[in-house]
Amino acid sequence: MSLQFLADGLLMGAMIGLGAIGVTLTYSILGFANFVHGEFVAWGAYACLVIAGLIGLGLGIQAEPLGPFSIGWVVLLAGAAAMVFTGGLALALDWLLFRRLRRHGNAIVMVMASFGASMALRSLLEFLFSSAPAYFSQEIQIAVPLGLGVRVTPDQMLMLGLTAVLVVAMHLLITRTTIGRSMRAVAENPHLAAVAGIDVTSVIRKTWLIGGALACAAGVVSGITVQIRPFMGFDLLLPMFAAAILGGIGSVPGAVVGGLIVGLAESMAVQFVGAEYRAAIAFLLLIAVLLVRPAGLFGRAEA
Amino acid sequence: MTARVVLSATEIVAGYEPDLPILNGAGFVLREREIVTLLGPNGAGKSTLIKAVAGLVPVTSGTVRLGDQEITRLPAHTLIRRGLGFVPQTENVFAAMSVEDNLLLAAAILPRDRRAARVAAMYAMFPDLAAKKSLAAGRLSGGQRQMLAVARALLVEPKVLMLDEPSAGLSPKIVGAVFETLQQVRASGVAIVLVEQSVRAALAIADRAYVLAEGRNRHEGPAPLLRDDPIIAHLYFGGDPVAAP
């Protein structure tokens, strides 16, 4: 039996995990399930596509592929710029919408507002770019054999590398820096955080900024390895939430491990049960884990 | 010569809802190196008063002054930088974070070159915490948590420390240790406002006391006098005069 399905599951899981980091941070600090996160994934990918195009047009550069990958440095540079753009978009959305609603402190109103904003942003994206898929590159990738019947493309390896770098960077940010400690403090107890001298509003803004940038990163790697579509973020939304909850809300390593578990479960479902049951199997697994550990794998039970 | 006033709250009207004030003109004055305790029955507004001073409850009218500066309605996070520390009654440490991270978090408002020294000073003052640096604060005992909460507030060398029922949920032996620590803190030059249900313990270490009821000041005076006043004991403390411990 080929173990390709395991590799596919891990690759899909890495992508879900990367997106889930932003979900888990915003959920723990902002205190509501932010459905817009999926749209930030798609907006980030399209922003990268547009910026890469503008760089190409402005500098008259042909986007030559970098080594064995299908993309060149132009896409990587555009990806960094798109992360800033998407972080700014998240910040703008908070300023326009969520900042006002936050004053009333009603989480369900915030969730419904995020649902509405999500649909509006997705429709706008579809209006601007149509629902036809777009690609960063038309280069054909040859999968490299890794043994045991597993083949992986260079782009997929790049995606794994980028995901690993971002996960480690985020983990260090959260655990070793002042802003990371402030984010954890606000997530746990915003009133005590304020008394301790933390500007809670500033931490919330930084959370939107970082969450938007991470969603963009997930969108770009998904765009490189699969394709870019207005619904790409929406399709990833439920698996990302599942991963964040499975890993334990607020835990960066938990989000990644949760993503890998969801990805593997979906892939195994396709292999052994049938593609139509992939989502059901992943969510059954989620329910099973939560029955045993309600706070998730890396989460802390409420005192 | 009368000592300088370091904190004053005058005619404070405040509450969680704009049309439903809990405080109806309450206030207090705190002088240098003084311990002032706010007493009264449940619902009197003691905790609300220090939360209003700390910027956690909206103030409708009245004035709060820290030294020469008016601080009424300033955001809570700016007050510790001005020298006003606050230790809430419950959930007063970040339970998921280590002892060290709790202190480093508080130290973040200090210049970088002073942070390590201040954290070390807190470990010297509270040796129990030094032995449990890496432990999650949520796993500390009740007394150790209270010490960590006090250390977090003291780390930035405030001029004034406000504590909301530091004895809540602690055994009498631990309460004794906490109150002994508060006397050491006062001796180091920090003035203290103490909200307490444990009247006997509070009056034993306080210089002056205010008795609140229904959001207003009802009595005030030197702690020993209030302690021995049979009318006050009967009206507000539910029984006989509070004997000195």
C-alpha cells in the first residue's frame, strides 16, 4: 500500500495548521469565533497575486522560477507585502466594525457581524476577480520520490519549510517576547492585564494585524500549492476552526498539531472510507478528542 | 506636621451601568506611609470605590487625585505608570503563565536596564516565589498567589498600593503572613488602601478607617477608635466591638 495519503494529509494539515494559528490567537484574545479569518486567507492570496503582477509590470521583470520551485522571488516579495496589506485590512475592519461592537461586549453579535463581513468580503473578491481559479505560476511541477511510494513536489516542500519557520517564529513571539506575554495576559484576563499596565486596545490591534498576516501566509502557500479562488478561505475555515479547537484555543503548537491531525484524518478518510466522508471523519475525531479533553490537546482547563 | 496626601477620592459617584450608581458620593484620603482600610457590610461599595479609583469602573462624577495630578477617568493601564498599583480580590495573577512571566509582564513598563534587578528584588522579598519561578501561577497555593499578586504590583515601585480583600479564601495563618507583608510594604514607603471583610485583621494594621454603607461614607476615624466603638460594631460588623487580636 502506498503511503502517499499520509504525505498528502500532512501537507494539507500543515496548510490548515498555518491558518489555524491566526484563528487560535484571534479567538483567544478577541473572544469570538472570527469567520472573516477565512476571507483574509483568500484576500491575502489575491493581494499577493496583484502585487506580484504590479512588481512585474513596474520593474518589467519576468517572474523567473527560483530553483526547482514554480515561483520566483517576485512572489516571495509580494507575499511579504501582501501580509502587511492583509494585516492592514484586518485592522481596518476592526476599526470600522468590531471596535464599535466590542464596547457592548456581546460575543454573539461579534460572531454574526463577522459572518456578515465574511460574506461581503467574499462577494467583493468574486466581483473583482471572478470565480475562475488563478495561479501564481503555470510552471509544471515534477513530484520528487521520497521512498515508500511517497512523492512530494518542491513547492510542497517549500510550503512545509515556510510553515515550520512561521510556526517557530510565532511560538517564540508568544512565549519569549513582551508583546507575546501581553497577548497571553489579555487572552486570560483583560481587566488584570490593564491593571498590570498593558494597553489592551493596543494588544487587540496587534492581534488583528498578526492574525491577518498569518491568514495571508496560509492563503499564499495554498495558492502556490493548489490554486487561488474566492472561496479558498471559506473552504479552509471549518478545518482551521477544528484544528484550533482540537489543539486548544490560544496554543500555537496546538493549532499546528490540530491542523496536522485534521489533515491526516481527512486524508485517511479519503483513502479508507471515501472522499464524501472526509469532513465527517475529521469532525468525528474532533468530537472524540473534545469528549476526553474538553480544553483541547494543548489547552488549559478552566479553573 | 500633617503628612502629604498621596491619593484622594472625593464625592465619587460610579457604577457599572450609567443609570445605576453603586457609589453615591463615597471617598477617602490617603497620606504618605499610611494604611487606610475601607470597611462596611456586603454591597456597601468598598470594592467598587477602589475599582473606580483604579479606572476599572466608570466614574460619573467626583474627583480622584494621585499626589498633585488628577487621574479621574484615566485608562486603567496608565495608572500603574503613574505610581498607583492595584491588586484585585480574585483572579489577581495570570494563572496560565509562570511566576517568572507574571513578574516579567509587570516589569515591561520599566526601562529595560532595570527590569532584571526589580524582578530579583521581588524574589528577594518573596523567597517562596523564587523557588517556584517556572511553575504556572495557577498551581501556587492561595497565599503564594496573593504574594505573587502583591509582588507584581510592587515590582514597579508604586507610591500607592490598593488591595481588594487580600485575605479572601485564605487560612488565618496565611492571612497573618499576608498582613505582615503589608506592614513591611508600608515600612518601605508605600501607602496602602485596604478593602477588607476581615475587620479585626484590617483594623489591627490600619492607621485610619472609613466605614461605607449604601455607597456613602458613614464613619471615619483612627482605626483603634473605630475598633472599640460599640455602635459601629453593632451597626456594621454584626456584633460586639471588635477586640484587638
